Amino acid sequence: MASLGNSVSRGPASSSLHFTDINTRKDMGAVPIQRIPKKCREPGPGDLIYLALGLLWFVCHPLNAQFIPGETGFFPIENYTHEVYDAHHQNWFITQDQNGYIYSGNGMGILEFDGSSWRLISAPGLQAVRTVVVDDNNRKWIGADRELGYLEADSLGFLQYKSLNHRVPAGYELKGNIWQIFPEGNRVLFFTDRIIYCWEDGAFRIIPVPGNIYREYQIHGIVYVDI
């Protein structure tokens, strides 16, 4: 018998298999293969009748999946329509923070879901939120149509949107969408189609891009840009 630690290779004769230990590279010998004579016959009329009856039974008795309460491995899916969460029907992005709350970039703002109820976080000028990203400090960074900022708790503990548009350098005003946000160490990168806004030490710095940005990726903490 060969275990998972062994490899199998075909020997020179077609009637045996050679097993080799992959740790010692030692040939464990050949194992003969017993050839079993074929005892086949052509199916008769009776066999075809039984086959037809079996197929008919499966067609007339469809199998019904059953959900057993408490059984692991089954995750029921629940859909939420825009009538339920009372906001725009279009959502661009969805993420989960370190407390288990769900945040979605909605056409009217940011949706917050605590597992039982929805709350819409809105602000003047905030619409078509394209991305919501949670950093290592559990801060939620927001990118939208001509808007960028973050969420901050008010005096009652409810998160509210704080815009950073007024901190963008003159001549680089945001005129399009923020499609992606990458927290990277002590800085946060906001991506548009043409400009990368780098938020670091309480100020924005513009990273020049020699062309249009088609895609951006963050792999193991390193940001890659397809231009």
C-alpha cells in the first residue's frame, strides 16, 4: 500500500507498478497487477425495462434539499432591496470593519448595517460613493463622485462623513470619481482616472501619473498601477 508520502511510477512491464519513497528515493519494489477476465454480456430487454423505470422514478420524484437548523455548512442568503434599506438601488462597493459592521458605497451616501438595521450616512455633495475602505485603525476612508474623505464619530458615537475636498491643492481640484483607495503605512492613496491623491501627515500630495490609470492593485502592501 502506498501512502501520501510515496510516489507511483510505471515500471518497464505493463503488468506491475513500481512504488518509490520520495524521501529516500528507494525503490520499494514492484507490485504485480492481477488481470481480471472480462465477463460482460449484451444488455437484454429486461435490463432496458429496469433502466427506464429507474429514470422515470427520478423524474417523478425530484430531490428536495432540506435545511436542518444548527447544521454547519449551510449559509442562508438573505437579499435586501433598496426598499428595505431605504436608499438608492445602486451599490458600488461593500466591506466589513473590525467590529463586524457592513459598509456599502451607495448612490445616496454610505450604508451602515449592524446586522439588524440599516442607516444611511449622507452629507451635502456626497453622492455615488464608489469605494469604502477600512484601514488597520478601523477608520473608514470614502471615495465618491468628486468627493473624498473619511468617517468620524460624532458626540453620540454615530459615524458621520468628513470631507477632505477643501484640503486638495489648488489646481488639482477633484473633477471625477475616486475609484479606489489604498491605505499604505502612514499614508492613504486615492485613485482617479488621471491623478493619485496622497494623504499623509494631514496634507495632500499629488503623485504625477504619465497617462490614464486603467487599473490599480495592492498586493502584500505594495501598490501597482496599470497605465
